[in-house]
Amino acid sequence: MLTIALILSSIIYYPAKVTAQTRQAATTKQPVQPTKGKTSPQGRTSRPVFVLPKTPARLSPISGRRTGMGSRDNCPAVTTALTALVPLREEQQQKVSKQTDKAISAIVGGLTTSERPTFWFYVPYTQDLTASAEFILQDSAENDIYRNAIALPPKPSVIGVSLPPNASLQVGKTYHWYLKVPCNQQTVSVPIYVEGDIQRVNLDSRIMQQLETAVDPQQKVAIYAQEGIWFDSLTMLAQMRQKNPHDASVASDWQSLLRSVNLDNVATAPLVK
């Protein structure tokens, strides 16, 4: 009788154990449900952020100037200095002596694909001054490509300077630009100025395909920024801001792009046509 009872109990226990293991295995193998609400690869997932490209061979690592001096001669004191809206890259150079300090040079400027790009500046000096600004673009031999007086804005603002039809950039060549504000043309004074480089490049097929696929203009801005094409990304955003000045999404993209190159202090400045 004891033997029969043991056999019966083992028959009852074994199927129950198998059933429990089967249920546990089924539980662990449940398929993972896709997460809802994820943005597609072609959709916008974030604000544009500029990524510095590898330094082009022809961009000279000379000391540029992204911001002007605080006050000089007849120029009034301002809260925020004259500022070129361009990236600034500081590079550590080899030690020139046995001192502990290293010489640092700054590369001011960036790349464009445009034959006639637009240059953007924050100008704190206004129309009530007796002078106007002067924009100068030169080739690598310091020959003028374009030189012209630029009207000061009615209030401290971001302004754009575009090249005329008779001035253009060639692919692969580096140019140097200046924006100078003398503040008073009636007296001889040292102008406040900013300066930097620009180089025109061609896009490779991969980037061109991404731009052709992108439907949203703001997505194109993000692609240019990601690929290190500064002037194109900023100009596209500026044009959108001018066309839709009350678009909060465009304003946020503008601020994100400027803050990604440490231009927080002018990211919310007004933009004038």
C-alpha cells in the first residue's frame, strides 16, 4: 500500500511541476511591445546643435576676433559687445618656451556652401551715432572682394550682411572678413571691429541625400549644423525668423544653435531685416 501511494503522488506532482515550468517559460518569452510615440528617423527629434568639423586645411589658425572691445575713443559703453555670430575654436599649440603656459590661437569663422553667403553680427551701436559700420571681405592675398558701408540698426540687434551679385566665393578658397564700427566719422578714431575666416565647400553625396530627403526646413537646418556648415544653418534659421517672427519653434531653434557655440548672450537679441 505504501508503494502504491508513493507512485500515485509522484504521478500527480510531476505534471503540476511541468505545468508550472511551462507557464513560467511562456511568461518570459512574451514579445516586447513597441514603444508608442517614438519619432521616425526622418522626423525632428531635437533642436539644432552645431558640431565643429575637422579644421579645413586652408582655414588658417590665426587669431581672429569674435567680439569687439568694450569701449574705445568715441564709442559709447555697451552692455553686450559687438559680436560676430560665428563659431570660435581655440587650439592648443606647441610650447614656444619652457614656461608652463601654452600659446593659444583662435580660429574664428566657418564653412558655407553658398556662392554669396550672409554674415551675421550683433551690433550694439545704433543709428544715433554719426558713423556707419563698414564690412570688408578679402581674399587670401588681402585683395578686396567686397567693401561697403553698413547702416547701423535702430536699436541693438542682429543684422545680416549679404554679398552683392558682383562679389562671390569660389569653392575651396578661404576669405577673411571684417566688420568695423568707427563710431564717429568726424574725428580720427580707432574702430571697434570683429574679424574671421570663411571657406566655401561642396557637400558630399551623403549630406546632399539627407537634405533632399528632409521635408521640414528646420530639419535641414539641423543637418547643416550637424555637418559643421555654419553659415548655411544660421542663414536658413534667420530667414525663417524674419518670415515668421512669432514662431516659437523657430525661435527655440535659433537660440539652441547660438548657444551650442557659446553665444548665449546674444541668443535672444532681436533680429532686424
